[in-house]
Amino acid sequence: MQILPFIQKNSFRTKANLFLLSVVFLITLIGCAGSYGRIKRDAEVKNAFESNQVRSDYTYYYYGFDTRPYAIIGVNPKYDAGSKMWREVDPQSEAFKKMTFWIWEDLDYYPFGAHILDPSGNKVGLWFSSIRFVAIKFVGENRIMVMPDTPFLRRADNEIIEVTYYGVDSSEFHFAKTH
């Protein structure tokens, strides 16, 4: 019994079409997965932020208000994550200590620590936040674009406020649940 009667067994045209379809699928799959990183939870990272024992060789940025940030990241100096959204902060400063203490949290949203991983799974940074979903995109040789999912920042009419990040509309980011 033939499932699709229009496909002829062992036909050169059928084999060529299946091969081309497989190549297109593979290119699409590689293109979508290639430049995104992820975060991997680690209790030691949380403890490092809370005890102000973070790595001194990383560059640190915060997102939100300096009195109550939504997220703090530490990034390997090989990469740059600075932008209008992510502002640099000195990890040895009193402001940094206050930020880690007053990090945003809400009902059932408690701060956690995680490693930022590149597309190959290498540790390239640290994450400290209560935000559960984040998109991490690697652009070029040394740019990391970190886009936390912040639905609590929506307007009263529940319309999402679009954010432009290095010329990329926030709707182009793919958010993944943390592991």
C-alpha cells in the first residue's frame, strides 16, 4: 500500500525532491539555532551575587533602575553587552551591592543565578534575576544581546511596548524557559 500515490517508488525526481527538501530543512534548522545562547541555573552564582563575591574579571551590567534592577549580568571581557538598555556598573561599588540586595522580585518570582552559555555551551557570563525567560543572541565576533522577557512592563491596556535593541526589534527574539 502506497501512502502517497503520486510518489513513484525509486524515481529519480522523487529522490531529488526529498534531497532538496532535506537540505532546505537542515539550513533552516542550523540558521535558527546557530547564534542563540542560553542560561543554566547554578546556586553558586546566586550565592556569589548575594555575598558580593562575583568574578572580578567580568564586566557587569544592570537592566532597570539602579535602585531596583530587573537583572544583573556579568560578561566575559571578550564580549560587549552594553547598550541603552544594559548599563555598566562596577562590581566593587556600593551601588552594585545595593543592586544585588534590591533586585526585582514578585510573587513566586525569586532571584536566581545562572551561567550564560554561548551557542556551543561554553560559559561566557553570569545572570542574576527573578526573570524566568531570556533570549541571548550572539552577534558578530564579540556582541551579546541579552533580552529578558518582561511582561510586567506592559502598559495598562496590555499592549506590549516594542523595544529596539541594537537596531533589532524585540519581536525578533526567541524566548526560552530557563533550565
